[in-house]
Amino acid sequence: MNGSPASERVLDDTSVGTVTIGGDLTVRRLGFGSMRISGARNAEGARDRDEARRLIRQVVDRGVNFIDTANIYGYGESEEIIAEALHPYPAGLVITTKAGFKPGKIMKGHATLPPSGHPDHIIAECEGSLRRLRVDVIDLYQMHVPDPNYPYDETLGAFVQLQQQGKIRHIGISNVSLAQLDFAQSLLTVASVENRYNAADRDADLVLAACRERGIAFIPWAPIILNTDRVSGAVAAIAAAHGAGGQQVALQWLLQRSPNMVPIPGTSQITHANENIDAAWLQLSDDDLAAIDAAAGVGPA
């Protein structure tokens, strides 16, 4: 890509556009996922909380004003590091956090933590996030995953209760089907949906389309993890033609996919964060987009 070095380019509302969440939270359409920040390491390879704080500050200095975290990221360290680095928070910065998994270590043979949708758990975890983030109100609080062992309406009811108490401003949901989105919307105002979605994994296409039609922000997690050789190859070829990185092509594909998209690439390294942010200045042609769609075996949005 042509242009200034990463350290000199700052996102603004025109470089990536904006999305308004819940009617009053306007953010730039390239965010940051903080799941890995507690693992930031210094030049000697040791975990370094100072480096983690530098990473978060660098992301915000480069114009990112939407940070995604969760109570379980780094056993709460992610939220603590964000507060240590940025509090008192700059105007316009939106931090979203989540609850719905039981904090702890992933058990052997399992891919994720067990879900926990009990309302008491949601309320207790919200109090912990408020404390760690050093805020009185969470701008966007998301249900991390539906718990198949607990009624979804009662889980979501805890979010409504927190909203009524003034502890959260807007409610989002995550890892949901279209039917679950519809059900949630029958109970409350859904401000955002955070689902796995990228150029290779488009299982959430129907959810994305519904969000676009209904004015709901769509936050794709795993935005640059391409799990098919065909799509990875197509992205690599396009990246080489543009003098860019494959992750930058994957991110720009998302940005051009839908105007309500807010990708949240995450990393524990400042260099990688800068490279991801630089994706804002890459432009993919219609032929580029068609080649990625063809490799994925699907048509355009």
C-alpha cells in the first residue's frame, strides 16, 4: 500500500466510515479486540503489563474509538489493563464488554468455557466489569453466548434489569442464530450482534443481512482467521498484488462487505495492531471482491 508509515496515519470518520450503535454511540468502523492483550510481551519475551498498556494507548492514538473486551479475557486482566492505560477515558471512546461464560480455565477436551446464563451470574459479572473498567455505566454490554441449559429470556432479562438500573446503556448479543436474534428483539432493543464472521466463514450471513436491514451494528469476531486454503490463497494473491498483508485484505473485505460492519482484530503486539489499522487505507476492486467470493464458493452480499 502507498501512503505514510503506520505511525503517522490516524483513523478518522472518513477513512473507514462510522456506525452508530443504539442511536447515540457513533464509532469508527475498525475497532480493536482486546482478548490477547494480557499476553503482551517485551523484547525479552516475558509477559509485560507495561507493554500491554502501551499497546492499548497506541491503538487509541491511531484513532480507534471502539474497544471490545469481556470479563473472561485474561481472567479480568483485559478490563483492568484498559482502565490502567486509558482512564479517565477520552471523549468518544466506546468500550464494550460481555458476560455469559463461566470464568476459569478451559477444561481438557473442550473448545470453550462453559456458558453461564443464570441472571445472578450476569448481574455479578457486570458489577465486576464496572469495577475493573472504573466506570459507573457500561456503554454496550453484550450477552456472550446463549446458555442451552438456561432459558434465554431469563438470561436476557438480567441485561434488561441492569439497563433499567442505569448500569448499562445498550444491550448486545453474541454467537446467535437468526431465530435467537428475532427472539431477543421481541424482548429488548438489540444494539449490536457479535458473531464469528470472515471471508472464509460466512455462516452468519443471514444474521448480518438482518442486522443491516434493522440498523443493528454487526461486530465480526475472528475477522482475519481464514480456515480454508482456497480463500487463504485468494487473499494472499490479492495482498501480493496490492503490496499489503493478507490480514489487511481480510479486514478491508469486511469493511467493504457491509456498512454496519465493525471488525475487531485483536493482537498482543503493537506492530500487528498498526498493520491491522493500516487496512483502512487499502481499497479492494470489484474483481478482488469477486475473486474472494469465488474462492469461498458464494456470491456477493
